[in-house]
Amino acid sequence: MVNDYHIKVIVYYLQKFKNQGFKKLGFCSWHFMAKVTIKDIAALLNTSSKTVSKALNDQPGVSEELRQKIKDTAQALNYVPNIFGKGLSGQSLNTVGFIVPDNVNPSYSVVLRGAEKKAAESHYNLILCNSNEDVQREQELTLLLIGKHVDGVIICPAYHPEANPNIALLQQFGMPYILFNRTIPHQKHPCVKTDNFRAGYLAGQYLLGKGHTRVLHVTCRDSVIAVEERINGLKAAFQDAQISLPPANIYRCCEMSIESAHNEMIPILTARQDFTAVLAFNDIIAFGIMKAIREAKYRIPADIAVMGFDNLLFSDVCLTPLTTVNQNLYAIGTTAMEMLLQQIHGEDHGEIPAIPEPFIVERESV
């Protein structure tokens, strides 16, 4: 039921915004097209903007009765605080930037979900940014986040043939940061990632244990460190078993996508019949490989076995459920956020917490 208080609010806004409309949302709440400010709340309650700001930020110097009245008024008017204004005044925004190379890749969404959960527990929010594997774009996003006064940044650095320069940018501005999934060669940075060498070794060992001595490895074009670590782990498993893994058995896709892997696999299937299994760099590439194999009328795994990496949600529900390596993406997200919050709060001891070791998820594709 509309009372005197709501009539007062309506009259106030009719006077202030004569040319702007409003609409009724319910019996006792109204939404106006103009944004409500601290000055508006102060004018309605015949007090100062400073008093309103103190009350909304739970600062001393305001009576409890007035504080509650200010908060009730702010809630009734759907007041939204200017969080970036806080940043300009030096106050913490409780906000973290999260930069990924490709937000379409579902593996990053799992990491993000882990980071979000840990952030929410500490009353922090995330701003997601997509660099599209472009160092220049990543630089623009880094400067944007610094300009928005976020409290810290979690980043999977975009591929760079020499050394990604944007981490130095974070250091220059004194911004707390954590790398995830990728390190930068010949540099030391706080980084949370799986043991890719160990994961590659486990995959090779598993395939050999299933009798697959003629294995192809389809990986990525860009030599991010995870690519080389997994290749080296796979090679080590074959070396320890005293079985050859020819360099010609390692293929690099044009890009990390189902379509690219599918297009890469078609000519391989035409040119070669001397392999019994394919290990993909990740599940996305594995899906493209499986599509090409089926189109060529081969059976999985009777004719060609396929193994992925990441253990994405779709891996368990595809036509032939995919055997894959679980690298604990969710734990990578929670651990990265935990480390960043330690930095932000001055509790960083320089130690990187161990995340669970990668393990094989056995299904039907091998």
C-alpha cells in the first residue's frame, strides 16, 4: 500500500525529472529512469550527502535511527553505489580482474567457477576479460583493470614468441597478480597450474598399458609452455618403455578448436593407417578428432582410440564417452584466488600451494 513516504518520493522525482517517465513495479515500489544518487537520498531526508555516505558505508558519526532510515530509503529507491568512485578515493573495491585467452574454451569456465566460489566466500567479485590470445588486446585489458582500481588480477597470459610484456606492466603498477595454467619461460611468477609433464607422462603410460605403441599426438600450433611440457611427458613415457615416438607423430593444429582439429585430422586419416591411438592436447581437440574419425567410417576405439585432456562436462556425454586426463581445473581456480587474496591482504609467504595431481578418467574411447 502506498503511504506518505512513497508519495513524498514520487513528488520529489516528479519535480526533479519532469521530462522523464517512471513505471510502477509493485504496490509499494517504483522504478525511475534516472539513476538515484547520494544527493537525492540526502535531499529526501533533509540531511547532508556526507551523512548519507557515512551511513551507507557503516562509518561512525551517524545515529542508528538515521542510519537505518538512510539504508531503508536507499533500498526503496534501488540505489546502486558507484564502486569505481570508491576506487578513485583509495577504498578497496573488493573486485578482481580475471583475464583468459579464450572465453569460449570451456576449460577456462571451470577455472573461473572455482575462482568465483573462493572470491564469493571472501565477499569479492570478478570482472571477466577475454584477450583472444592477443598480447596487444591483453595489454589494453590490463590497463583497463588497473584504471578501474581492481584489487588484483588473475591471468592466463596470451601466447608470445619471446616473453609476454604485460606481467611487467602489472608489476610496474604494484598490482597483485597470479598466473594460472601457463608460466612464462625463463621468468619467475606466482603461478597455479597442473604438472603438465606428469599429465603427459600418465597419458602415455596409460595408452601403452592398453597396448597402443603407435600413437599420434595432436596438439596446438602456438608453443605455450603447457604444449611443450605435455609433449615432453609423453616422450618420457615412451622412452621409459623403450618404444619409439617419431617426431612425425606429433601434429600441431592451426588453432584450439573442434573445427581446426577436425580439418587437421581428415588428411592424416587419408595419408596414414600406421597408428592405433590419438592423444589430443585437450578435450576440445579430441572432439574434432573423433568427428573426423567417424566421418571416415572408423570405429572408436575398435579401430582408433582417442584420449583427451581436461575432463570437460561434455566428455562424459559425447557419442563415445571420452577417456581423458583430469587436471583439476576447479582446484586451479580456487587456489589461484586464495593466493591472490593472500597477496591483497599482505599475507603472501611466497609459497605456491600444491594442487591435486592429474589423473586418468577412464571411459569408452580407449
